[in-house]
Amino acid sequence: MGYWGSVKFFRHLILVTLLMTTVILCSLCLNLIFKKDIIMVKSTSNIKKTAENSVSIKQTRPSESENAVEQPQSLFVYKNKYKELYAEPVEEKELINGNIYLTFDDGPSRYTSAFLDILKKHQVHATFFVVGTNVEKNFDIVRRMHKEGHVIAVHTYSHRYRDIYSDVDSYLSDFKKTDDAICKVTGKRSTIFRFPGGSINIFNYRIYTELSAEMLRRGYRYFDWNISAGDATKKITRASIVTNVVDNVGRDRPNIVLMHDTSELSLQSLEKIIVSLKMKNYVFSTLQKNSRPLTFTR
């Protein structure tokens, strides 16, 4: 009968068919994987472009017409909320190398009046990043801060990290309450602020990029620190607070000092810090709305 039509022929035909089928299936799988990768790359690129556009310092205060533009209601809805929360754009100026910028977080407290007494005695002005609930209980102290030329800025209303950093909308809601409390006393809204826990912490890592971009879009500036008094840590002493500040300032950079006007030990250390630094001819300044931010990423 020969080869054609023989058992061997059909056996070879089956083998060739199976081989061709395998090749075709492999090709289809590779094609699907390749297309999926392209879609993922395009998606990632679009997300990156969106984030870059959001970080733009140019403010985009929402108007009624902008609200009418079609956009996903579940995404970035906070952009059209909190219309009071916009800071006017100003030209940035560098912080001054060698200057001391004393900043106090978490007050006002029962110690704050005594802090103000020391600052007034030595003719030093400071920046106070206040807690909204404390402001509402101490309007007279905040009024004194403002009258004596200190800068009053937003820190947080509740200081409950998990609530504040649950999403961007929650942060803005907390921010507004503090800003409203400050405005009630000073008649002015804040232009600078400090993130609770600093700009990058274990509670805000999920929303840090989105949140910082939104605050920049609204024209705000946030400040971290490069010197910490360590007054919020355990086993701290007056001597170690003084050392942490005085021994770590430098002439080659602006010195933003983190302290807390809720700390009695800081209160007991403040005068010695000021006197020591003045003896070394350091100049004290405050953070302003046109100050170029010093942050953990810069």
C-alpha cells in the first residue's frame, strides 16, 4: 500500500496536527500577555500624567462651570469641595542659611502662656502649628500669639492619625476645622501648615502623593523640620533637649527646630536654648507664606 494511507502516515499526521495546535495555542497566549502588558503600561502612564498635573503649583480654584464638567463622581470629588481652602500664590523666597526657625506643635496648652513670656522677654518670634480643639479652648492665648507677632498655622484639629489620613477628603475636613478656628481669632486664614507626624509617616503613606499634590494645588506650603528637640520622646531631660537643639544647628542651612509647647521640659529648656544661640550670634526668624518649604523630601 506504500506510505500514503498507511498507519505510519496517519500516525505522523496526528503528530504534526498536535504540534501545529500547540504552536498556535502558544502564539495566542503570548499575544494575549503582550496586549495585557501594553494596557498596563498605558494605564500606568495615564496615572503618572494625572499625578504630575495635580502637583502643578498653579491653583485651579473650582468655579460653577468647572463643577458641571463630566468626571467620575467617586474620584477626586474633594477637588470641588472646601472652596475656602485656597492660598493666594506668592513668589517663593529661600529660607536663610544659619537662621533659627523655632516651631512649636500641638498647642496651645496650659504651658503656652509661659512660652510666650520667654519669647517676649528675649524678643524672639516663633511659628506655632496649632491643634484646632486646643485653639477652641484657648482663644485668649491664640489672640496673644497673634498680637505679639508670632505666626499661627494649621497642624490638625483632632490629631487622630488614623481618621485624618483615612483619605484626602478626611484630611481636608480636619484641616478646615483648624483653619476656621484660627480665622475666628485672627481674621485670617492660614497659608502654611505642618502634617501631623511630618509629611511622610506610617499613617499617610497610602495617600501621601495624592494628598501633598492636592495641598500644593490649593497653594499651601508645608514644613517639616531638620532639628528635633526630642521633647516628645521618653526619658528626655532638660539637658538633652538643650543639647539636641544647640549642638545640631548649622550655618550652612536654615535650621527649622521642632518643639512642643505642650511639654513642661521644653518650657524649662527654652530660655537656655535662646540665650545659647544668641551668644553664638544666631538670628531667629519665622516661617512665612512666601518661605520656600523645607521638607523630608527636599
